[in-house]
Amino acid sequence: MLDYKRIIILTTGLSYGGAETQLVRLSVGLKKRGWDVHVISMTRPQAFQDVLQAHGIALHDLNMARGVPDIRALFRFRSLIKHIRPVIIHSHMVHANLFSRVSKLLASAPLRICTAHSIFEGGAFREWAYRMTDPLCDLTTQVSQAGAERYVRIKAVPKHKMLWVPNGVDLSRFSFQKEQRDVLRAQMNAMNKFVWISIGRLTAAKDYPNLLHAFRKVRSHIQDVELWIIGEGEDKQALLSLVDTFNLAEHVTFLGIQENIADWLSAADAFVLSSVWEGLPMVVLEAGSVGLPVVVTDVGGNREIVKHQENGWLVPARDSNALAQAMITVMQLPPEKRIALGEQLRQFIYENYDMERILDRWEKIYEELIAEKIQNRNKINDKKK
């Protein structure tokens, strides 16, 4: 074990997204294990301040405007590094990863780790930037095997400095809630309907238009069905217009941001994700942990979680016909079969993505890299004698 556990978790921002949720869970988990954790957000935090405060985790803000480079933020970060004196700087998401690397030119820390949360992080320029700044970090990790393999293949990261470390889910929080299911279904007037739920930012990456096209096809076969969508984003008005165009306003509900995700998942009958790209989506892990059957597009790390027709369904991206057919197939299964599929997925997640196991893995990585740093430093000192 490390004698001194002090870490900075650096993030591009803090909002209700999968990557942000994961880094908050990592921060809280490390804090519970005795680490001195400081979270630094490059932009003004929009979520999770209360969670971090409740666990005694310091939250700092570099006060950057989204999408606007600010050299002053580098000097603010340097001041925080000198004040906190971290053993490790662990950054998450592309902007924070590149920012952390460049900051090494101004302020040192024993260990820098960068975690990418998507298989695609914004195009060729950012991938080139990863390649050029790689010497300024000690390790890059990807949350999906597909992402790790791709980053090595395109030479964004050398193979010996790339590691796959998946997201983790807190199975004690994400379990089926029968009482909340009944309350929410009564509240939504959906007691006798089949309910699909989808969760994620209302952005192009999630391809909600494809989901709405598919849902319209589903309703042409089965009438007593609803779709609940949790999330906010820049595409909301366009999606509301599409719902009106399809005459689905009485059957599709946009729920906005919800903090009690486990309750809403428990209230649904199945989960659907229509993304065109992903890393390792937290929402699939959470839906599976609750025991829902899932239909997801075959992108990013989804196939690492979902085994087609064994514990869920994989369909091609941007194919509303295939998505609709998979949704109809799930709805036509006997209830006991759907429950069995959900339980298979939950068991697979427990064995591979339980947050406590992921925390064990991170601590081992930290310890091994620090030990390697100490060993290399000792070798240098021995040569100088």
C-alpha cells in the first residue's frame, strides 16, 4: 500500500453524464478507502457538488468557459498542484487529459494518468494531440476494450502505455425497487402498459431520432407501450418536434434530469439505447444491475456487456427497423423469460463491473506505477553515487 495517498481527480466538467458519474464514484470510493481526494473541474460544476461535499471531498473550479482556451487556467491549476501536492493526477475526458499533460510543463506531480471515456473523442486533431502529448503522461486508460484497441491501432497511444479499465457500478444502489416501481408507474399512469426507458444526454451521439423512428414502428404493432427518456441536451426541442410529427406526444415522456435513476429503472420493463458511438455506457451497467432486459446498439463497449440473445439484444446503429424488431421481440417474450435475461445480465455485471472490484483494480494500478517510479528514482540515485 502507498504510505501517502493524495490524488487530484481532474475533469473537463461536472454534469449528469456517464463519465462524470463514474469519476465521482471513483472519488467517493477512494475517499472511503482513506485517500485524500481533490476534484478539480475545468468548467463551472453543474452537478454532484452535494455528493462530494457530503463525503468530505474538496471541489475546485478552474473557471474556464466551455470551448474557450484560457491560459490563466493553467496557472490556477499550477497553484492548486503546489498547494495540494498530489502523488497522482488522474484526469478524465479528452480536454482534461490534454490539459493535464500540458500542465506538466508548469508543475510536476509524481504520476499522471489519463482516462478516455469514449471510443471517439472528437476527430483526427484530438487523436494527433494525444499522440504528441503522450510523453507528458505515465499511462492512458480506456473504459472499453474496443476503445483501447482503437487508440493503439491509430497510434494515439503506444501499446505499452495503454490499459483497459472498465467503468464500475455500485450494485448496492442499483437494484430492483418494487415499492418505487409501483409508486412511479401509478404516478405516470402506466400500471398496465409496457414501458421502455432510455437515459442519456439529448445529443447527436445518442441518436434519439433513430429511437423515435423505431418506437413509432413498435406502436404500429403493440399499442399499450410507452417510452420514457431521462436527460437534457441541445437536441431537446428538435426531438419534441419529431414526437409531435409522429403523433407520439401521449406515449413519449421526456423526464429531464432525475437523480433517483434506480427507481425509474425499476419502474420500467426494459431499457433501450440507440447511440451511434459510446465508450462503456454507465446506463447499460445500471439498467442491467436493476435486472432489466436491454436492447442496445452495437457500438463502443456495448458488446463487452451485452451478449446478443443471451443477456440482451445488440442491433446495428442507425437502423430503426432492426431496433424496432428487437424491441418487439423483447415485448413478446413471456415475463419469466424477460426476468431471466435481466438476471443473467445482472450476474455478468456483478462478476465483471462491480465498483468495489474496479476500485481494487485502480488502487493496484496506482500502487504499481508509484512503486515503479520509486524504483527508477533509486536506480538513478545509485548511478550518481
